[in-house]
Amino acid sequence: MNQLVLSGKVTTIEPLRHTPAGLPLLGFTLHHVSENTEAGLKRKVECEVNAVVLGDLAKTSLQIGSQIKAAGFLAKRSAKSTQLVMHIQNIEFI
């Protein structure tokens, strides 16, 4: 199963573009900070994740600084790339 739920702050937003099939596509970066327990010890976790939103969801009112909870899946950026991108299927503003 390939599922990812991540909360964080939107730090960059690319201009809205369209796929060859005509679907709106919005790319952005999500900055996440949290504290988790690993092997019985508390660990600070901080990361930036590249994300994309397709279709009607790409037209949401995302702005730099928006705090969101995003749910989706991971996929390669392109057929020839090994870089992962989060494909978001649901956004909740928090």
C-alpha cells in the first residue's frame, strides 16, 4: 500500500500549469516539523516534500504560509527520475 499523510506549511508554490491531457496541475513544497518516538527516544523530525495536486483540487486557495494536512501517495517525478513526489488527493486546511 502506498499512502502518505503529512501536515506542514506550504513554503513554495509553482505557477499553475496544465498536463498534456488538459488537467490543471499545481506543484508546491510542504515543510513538516514534528517530534516522534523511535526506539524509545524522542526524535525531532523535519523535512521538505515536493508535492503536486491535479484536477479541481489544484484550484484550491493554497498560499505560501498555509498550514495543511495532506493525504496522498508517493510516485516518481517522471519515468526517468528516481526523485519522489507526493501526489495529493485530499487537502485539509489547519
